[in-house]
Amino acid sequence: MDTPVVSILWFVLILALIPAALWLLKRLQLVNGSQRAGSRVVGVLPLSGSQRILTVEVGEGLQRRWLVLGVTPSSITLLHQLDPPADAYPAPAPASFAETLKRLAPQPGDPP
């Protein structure tokens, strides 16, 4: 094959792999901008196109609290603060990159 054609094919392949890699990262939850360590969104109630009520869990262990927030484009207002229900499960700790890699890596004795 001609060298410029091969170069163009490699370029197209690399461009196609970028969205695939981003999808895979999102699927593995390595990229999650809305979740920080010790916090998670419990529920969302849309009121209009730009206004909503969020219930957010913050803290860990006995320090966990649920915050009910009113969210608009220009402000975030604390509406209420309450203890999470007893049957609410604790927020899972985000897996580190090393733990995720170890989980996905083939183990000795696994078929190729």
C-alpha cells in the first residue's frame, strides 16, 4: 500500500479509538465528575428546565448527612438537612486506578 494511505488509515483508526476509550473509562467509572470521595447524589427532582431539587449524601460513617438542595443556574440553597434512613446503604468508596487495573488484569492461570 502507498505510505500516505496507510498514514491516513492509522489517523482515522486513532480518531475512532478516542471515543471508544472515553466510553470505556466512563463505563469503568474511572471518570465521574459528579461524585467525589464521601459524597453522592441520592435523588433529583426536576422542577423546570433550569431548576431542580437535589438530595446529596455527604460524609462517611456516623457523620453521614443528607442535604436537600435547591439548585438554579445562579444559586444553590440548602433547603433541609437530615440523617439518612437506617436502610440507606453507605456510599461505596471509589476504586483507585491500581485496584481497578488489578481487577481487570488477567490472573495467572486464566485462559488467554
